[in-house]
Amino acid sequence: MLTVENIHVYYGAIHAIKGISFEVNEGEIVALIGANGAGKSTTLKTISGIMHPRSGKISFLGEDITHTDGYKLPAKGLAQVPEGRRIFLQMTVMENLEMGAYVQKKPPQSDFENVFEHFPRLKERRSQIAGTLSGGEQQMLAMGRALMSRPKLLMLDEPSMGLAPILVEEIFKIIQEFHAAGTTILLVEQNAEMALQIADRAYVLESGAIALSGTGKELAESDEIKKAYLGG
Ligand SMILES: Nc1ncnc2c1ncn2[C@@H]1O[C@H](COP(=O)(O)OP(=O)(O)O)[C@@H](O)[C@H]1O
Ligand SMILES: [Mg+2]
């Protein structure tokens, strides 16, 4: 579904991504894990067209999207929940969801109902100003907004960041629900333990390159990973 081939990405003179290649097959949950600064967000931003690689190739559903502008990608079935949520703080929950559906003229009621099925709390708060939601609710809104574009591939950048453990459990449960409903998932996480539990396959990023890859289970059991990312 998604193929990333030997991409190199720079911030000016800083060589942030140094020849990364990986793929996501339809129906998978794939995790990208790694320490702070490893290049996880840069990789997602490059796939979603916010940045472009200096060399290498990115294909989605057989189409070369290496230089496609980011705003065109949701209509092709590729959606991202960015790091730090980036919801519209002054708008209501409903208005935020409508923004997620901007690829259609007017979203059908069933799209809102679909979001509210996964996130009953958003339904209760649909008229509330997003900036007054709790951190967990804002994460749910960011995920609900992405769902409004009916993505085939949903990319999530550290959805567990800053959330209490019970909310992290809830967010991961909802990611699995999305997956069960037919959405392919590319999950970026510093929380390697949780990510490896739900991932079919995972890649470990270190200093802008892939250091290790394997099934979620293989990596969760690897001594190297345990030492570096799972607290021994
Ligand atoms: N806007 C930026 N300008 C310059 N360097 C950046 C910028 N954003 C990230 N970087 C650098 O790129 C590298 C990868 O960052 P990032 O992709 O955010 O890592 P991660 O998401 O894994 O924490 C880091 O060395 C970081 O300092
Ligand atoms: Mg990041």
C-alpha cells in the first residue's frame, strides 16, 4: 500500500533522514519506534507531503507521491494525526470534524456517527470549544477528524504523548478498532512497549536510519530492544 524507498530528508544542512526504506501492506499495523530525535516525525511529515525528500521515492497505492503536495493526499486515502494533535482550538468539536472532511463538500451524517461510535465522549461534547477539552479528548478529536476523510491508511504520530496510562490504553484500543474496521495503520511511538503489542511489524529508527526491523513480537522479545526501549 505504502512504499518508502531510500529517502533522504534535510532541514537545511541537517541530514535528518539518511536513506530509509520500508513498506506498509494493506491491512497491517506497522509501528515506527525510536528515541526522541530519531526521525520519526520527519518520516511521517515526508510521507504526508508536508516535507519532501531530496532523493528517494514514496508510493501510495501504486502512485508516486514523492512530490505531491500534502493537501492532495487525504482525497487519495492517506490521513495523518500529527504530533501534538494540532486541532483548531477556537472551533467546536463538530467544526473540527467538518474540517477533517474538507475533501467532500458536505459530510454525510453517517461520517459523524461513525466517529461518535468510536468516541462517545466527543458526541457528548460536540458543541464544546476544542481548546477546553482535556488532553485525552483532544487526541480523540484529532483522531476523529482524521477519520472523517475515510482514510485507507491512517498515520498517527505519538498518539500516547502526554496522556495518563489509562487514556493510553483507551487510545490504543481505539487504534485497534479502526484497524478492525478496515483501516491500515502506520503508528509512530516512543512508547515502544504499547506499540509493539499491537503492531504486526515494526521498524526501529536510530539517528535517521532503520537499525532493526521485525514482527512486533520478535522485537518485543529482542534483548537489544528490551535494553534500549523497554527498560531492561
Ligand atoms: N524544524 C527543524 N529544523 C531543524 N532540525 C529539525 C527540525 N525538526 C526536526 N529536526 C531534527 O531532525 C531530527 C529528527 O527529528 P524528528 O523527526 O522530530 O524526531 P522524532 O520525531 O523521532 O523525535 C532531529 O535531529 C531534530 O533535531
Ligand atoms: Mg516526533
